[in-house]
Amino acid sequence: MVCGERDGGVSEVVSTILMVAVVVILAAIVGSLVFGMKMPEEPKTVVVTATRSGDNVTFMNHGGMNMDRVSEIKCWIGGVGPGNDIQLGTRAGATVTHNVSGTTRVVVVGTFVDNESLVLLDKTL
């Protein structure tokens, strides 16, 4: 029984070590969440439309709040692929018209000066 009395403090030491370990782990998790988050950017606003009149598809750049940050606008008719792109001007009011027969999918992608690309339009005409 003398041995049993000497081991009485072991559970207190183990529980203290476990509590310290849990606190350190929680602090690491909270720290990584807080310091790993970035402030969200404002959404970029650029308006491009595609309209169909008979066999003609017309793309028009209507401008937007972030037109000064647009470096390139590419349009695709019938599928996205190299050599199949159409350049649309980056100034408001720029238009481009192409002759297309039948229903087709059109996609417009804008590339910004920070090299971020966003789909501006994706629809079937």
C-alpha cells in the first residue's frame, strides 16, 4: 500500500500536461485561421453582352466600374479553344459581329491587369 500512496500525484501531473497540450493545439488552430485569412477583394464589374440577329452574333462591351483594370477581352463562338478566339476592345462601346448559322454557345472571358481571368458571359444563342 505504500507504493499506491506514492503514485497518487501521477494523475494530477498527467492531467495538467494534457490540458496544456490541448490549449497549445487550440491556440495553433485559432492562430492559423486568423492569420491565414485575406480580406476579400471587391468583385470586378464588367458588362459584355452577346445578341443574335438572324445569322449574326454581336458582342458589345458596355463598360463597368473596373474597365480600367481590364487588359484583354476574348470571345468564343461554338467552343473555347486556341485559335478560335475573337478579340473585343477594352473600351466601353466596342463591338464585334460574326456570322454564325444555327444555335451556338458563346463565351466571353476578361483578363485583368493582375492576371486574373473571369468569365463575363456564357450563354447559348
